[in-house]
Amino acid sequence: MAIPVFPSIPNAPNRPTVALGGGGGEDWANALVGAPMGNKGGLNFIGIDGRHIVEVAAIKIVSSARSGGTMFIVELDVVETSNVEVEVGDRRAWLVKVAQPAGAADALRFSLDVLEALHGPEFSPIKHAMLKPPNERPAGLPDLRAALSAIADETQPARGLRFALVTRTSAQKLDKTKTFTQHDWRCLGFAEPRDARVAAPDDSILF
């Protein structure tokens, strides 16, 4: 049986229906540009090690030649944190350059976690199929553009979704004088009072 394009997301209480699709044309990213980011001082998790519970405030796709092409941006409100440099209530951002293979892979995995939380268990087979190497994926699957467009449109369906986030700073392999901050995510479901969470958080499985 062929794997379908993303099924319709139920219009459950407090959860908007997502308009699915790739956006069309070369200007798909610009069509999804949202309002200016509301981060205080442009805060992010670069160089910040720790364990955090964060809640999605907004997801945006921005196309900018100055920033190196298309950027996938997730704005996050800090709910809990183990790092004294981070305050509960901070709004921080995760930015990914989707033109880079590693960035595209990170953005795809994150978007599929969001879509699985929205669709429920019936989306899991599609998620696992899309995470396979390109030569092993079944024909007819949606692409990265469709996945990102589905969660970054004007309805902001992921707003209120919580993640456990672990950040670790390490030296780059090719240049030990430079560092990068790895982000490891685990979806916890929607915060109350939205419709029922996908799963109750169990910190022991991550921390």
C-alpha cells in the first residue's frame, strides 16, 4: 500500500487544522515569513550546556541571503532549566540553515516529531519512512519543504508543544579551536490546558 501524503490533522479543541503542502514555487520560504522574532536580545542555546524543558512559541521559515539562505527558526519559552545562566520565562531560539545537509536533517527530524505529536500514532509509519536513507524511502513521500511548511504556517499548530532539550558544547572535529552546541530533543506533548498531551513526561527516560 502506498504511503499517503500527510493525512488531515483533526481540528480538536484548541488545535488549529494545518494546511499541508509544499508551498509551491521558488519563493516558498518568503511566503511563510512570520513576524520579527520576539527574543530578548536574540537569545539562543549556543554555548549553554544543560537540561531544559521548553515550550514552542512559534516556528518560522525565513529566506535571507545575508544569513546564508533559508533559515528554520523555532522560538522557545523556557519552562525549566538546569543552567543558572538561563532563566525560566526566557524566550530563546533554535536556528538551522536548511541549505546545509546537517541542518536539513535536524530540521526534518524536528518537524516529523512535531507532526507525530499533531497526528498521533497513525503518523509514525510515515515518520519512520521519511527518516530512512533516500535510496530506501518509498515513493510518494512528502519532502522536507512540505514537512516544514506544515508546521510553520500562520495557524502555528505547534504552539504550546513541549520538548525536553539537552544541550552540550563540544569541539568541532575539523577545527578543535571552534565549538558547536549539540541539541538533543524529546517531544513531551502539549502543555495544559490544550487537548490531552501525547504522553506524560518522564524525565528519567531522558535525564
